[in-house]
Amino acid sequence: MHASYKESTPLEIFRAKYYEICDQNQDYSKLYTDGSVSGDQVGSAAVCGTTTKTVRFPNRVSIFRAELYAITMALNIIYRRKENNLIIFSDSMSSLQAVKSFRLELDVVYQIIKEYSHLTESGKRIVICCIPSHVNIPVNEKADSAAKSALTLPITKMKIPATEYILGVSQFCLKEWQAIWNCCEGNKFHAIYPNVGRIPHCKNLSRRDAVVINRLRIGYTRLTRLQQLFSHYF
């Protein structure tokens, strides 16, 4: 189902494809996973029939991790199920690509592959399938609602890799840097570059051309530099 572009494909096509997959796998029990984020709050959910597992993460954890963790919760549900044929539906393409690519540097991916291997060795047949979100598939919408409700739960104590906070720390430093720079409105460079961070340039420019344009904008050229050096002589 991930082969189609959601923006240009009618929702009915996705629903029809989903029901086609379900029809082809009638003897498979279905599980649905989802992650949700609102501000700094992040949660995950996994749903299988009347069973729902939810978790609330420490603040500022990435939605990518939440989506991956939801798959581990689905695998935990499978451990307790008597059925041998099961299919997990996830609407996170990036998570499934990480698992498919064996990105073992990610602890959650390693955990998914490890648990998946244990389950398959015990006789379980597990299929993981990607479905688009918000296309009116009732049980998938139930997983979405469960993930959103998890945002109101108490934070679950768990170990989170420091790498999860790199983006948050970078954004905080950029915000602090911007606050300091906003206090320098008397600086001539502030009028030229009021926002800190990367300077937008045309992607077609070479490095040399970008440097030349930047120096022209800030007035840093050999001519202006010579004027500064010898201005006291005139």
C-alpha cells in the first residue's frame, strides 16, 4: 500500500487495498500501531481486538521512536496470543524502512528484530504491513485515538538514549542564540541577517559564489577592508 502517493490517490483506493489485504489474509489476526505527539508530549499505542496497550514517553522523545516502540508493544501482545498467524499494520513508513534496513544502531529496531526472531522461531508467522493514516479504517483510527489518549497518562519510566535529545538540545541552543542576537539590533549585521542559523542561498550556487555574495551583503570586501585600515590617514 505504500507504493501509492497519498496526496494524489483517492481514499477509497487505500481502503479497497486494505480490505483486499485483509481478505487475502483472513486467517491472520490483525494488530494496529500508532504514535502521537502534541507539543512535548509523546505517546504510543498498539491495538488487537479488545486488547489495547498504551505508553507515555518522557517529554520531547521523537515521534519516530514512538512509532517504532508501538511495534514492540504489538509484538508483546503477540507473545500472549494463541494464534500463530498475525499481521501488524503501521502507518509509519520511516519506521518500517528502518526495520527493513536493519538499522541495528537504533536500540528499538534491534529490539523489534530480536523479538520478531524469537516469535517466528516459536512457530508464529508475522507480517508487518504499512497502511496510510486517516483514511477511515476504523481499527486504525482506534489505534490513533488510543495513542492520543496516551498523552494524558503519567510518564512511563524508561531508559532513553541521549541521541533522542540531540534535536531538542539543538533547537534550545538555537532559540537561546536567537534571543542573544535579538538584543544586538544596533549591530549592522543584524539588519542583514536577523535570524541565526543557516543562511539561505540558491542551491545552484557554488561554494565560491555563495561566499562572494555573502561578503558583498555584509560589506566585507578588500576595498572596504583597505578603507578601514587607511581611513585614519585621510
